[in-house]
Amino acid sequence: MQLSTVMITKYSVVAAIAFLVSMLATGRLIPYLRHKQFGQFIREEGPQAHLAKSGTPTMGGIAMAAGISIAGIVAVLMGLSDAGDMLAILLSMYAFGAIGFIDDYNKIAKKQNEGLTPKQKLLLQCIFGAALAVFMMMREGSTVIIPFTGKIVDMGWMFIPFVVFIEVAMANSVNLTDGLDGLAASVSAIVACTFAVIGMCLSSRGSDAMAAAGQAVFGAAIGYLLYNKYPAQIFMGDTGSMALGGVLSAMAIVGQVEWLLPIAGAIFVIEALSVILQVTYFKKTGGKRIFRMAPIHHHFELGGWHETKVVKMFCLFTLICCIIAAASVI
């Protein structure tokens, strides 16, 4: 993709619009959610220091989704993205965000812990992931770029389960990462910015949509972080974490750089693996643990690190991983 001053300016406008919409929407949401008593319930088995956060407004992911949506539409109108590719990215965000919204609504608005069952969530996630896979196969085929080699591989029909796995894994991993003030949003902002830069430098079909969407997610996450940084005035809820997982994975799929997700988003992978290892080891050993608490951000927190230190170190780690990811394809 040939970049010019005009193109860079247009991409900056996309990020700025997403930032402003997300910031303003988040600011408006906080008093509304407080009035409606849409406050976060804190698990008693979690870190005791987090109990003080109970009642903090949640479902702030709605504001980020609004910022990403408006910025994405503007990107299409400015000619930065194909409408079909941007629609696929936004629909993925809406679909996974809706799953999180149902859980948030049932747990908070209805004051009960019963939302969708794990099987229902997984089924819906697989359906949405398969729909995106089929759509992308029809538009762009089933090829993916292999990092560090520059090779493009056609996965054939295996592309469908491959995409389903990426979408489901990413959505749930981001959801697990959302446990400290500003953590999920800040890490997602770094990953999104990286994919935006990669998209601006690649020339494959779909890279323009990935670049535009990356700018939109980056701007929206930063706008939201103004209120979500420690001490958080609002949480994104499952609505936000699921939506972020859906939009980040869809960006990579549209840009055909799916294999970059576990590199750039390594912290999401580590968070998910820490839970899997903890649960498996606990069951196999009759109650023994590998970590002080899982996901792993709580392990460091209980080890004496303040929330802000955990977030800073995880962001630094993510930045390093993102540089490696970008270097593997640019």
C-alpha cells in the first residue's frame, strides 16, 4: 500500500473520531449506568482488594463499540476501506459483543448470575465464527500469510474451523484478560495499533480494512481508557471484552494475517493458558495450584505488584511482542 501524507492524515482522522466518540459516550454512560444501578459484581473468590470495586458501572464496552462503528463508517466514506470487509469486521464485533451483553444484562440488570450457559455461548461463538469464515472464503479465498517466511498458504476447507477457533479463542482470552483497571483496553489498543501499521504497509486485499479498523479500535480504546484507567470509573463488562475479541480477530482474518494474533496478542494467550493450566492441575492434584490465582495477572497482583505495575509490565511485554509480529511480515 502506497502511503502518502493525505492517507496518513485520513487514518489519523479515523482514530481521532473513534477517540472522541468513545470518550464522550463513556462519559455519558457513567452517570446513566449509575442511575440504572448497572454496577459490577465482584467475585468473592477473587483478590480481596477488588471487593471495593463492587458497584462500579459496567457495560462500558457499548461506548467503545459506538466509537469503532462510527469511525469504521467514516473510513469507508473516505475510501480507506472496502465496505464489505469493514462490514465483516463490525458484524463480528456486534455478534460477540451481543453474547457478552446478554450475560451482563442478566447478571446486572436482572440481579441474577444466570446468563447464557457455557454451551450456549460456545455454540453462538462457533456459529458467528463460521459465518465470518464462509463470508471471507467467498470474498477473498482461504489463504493466510505465514509470519517470518512471507509465504501465502491456501488452507482450503480447513480455513473454516481455523477461523472459528481464532474467533472463539480470541474472544474468550480477551474476556479473561479483563480483570484489572485498564488492562484489557490498553493491551488491545497496542495490538490494534500494530495491526493498523501492518495493514498500512501490506498490499494484500483486505489490508486496507485492517488498517482502518485498527485505527478505529486504537482510538476507541484510548478514549475509553480515560475513564477506565486506575482507579476505574467504569468497566467494559463482557459486552466490551467479547466485542474487542471479536473485532481484533476479524481484523486479522480480513487482513489474512491470522497467525500474527498469537504473537502480537501473546498476553491474551498466556492469560488463557494460565487458567487452563490452573484448573487442570487443581483437578489432577486434588487442590494444588500452580499460580497464586488465575488468570495470571492476579498471580502477580497477589505477589505484591500493584494493579498499575501489572498493567504497565503487561503493556511493555505486549509492545515487544507486537514489534516482533510487525517485523515478521513488513
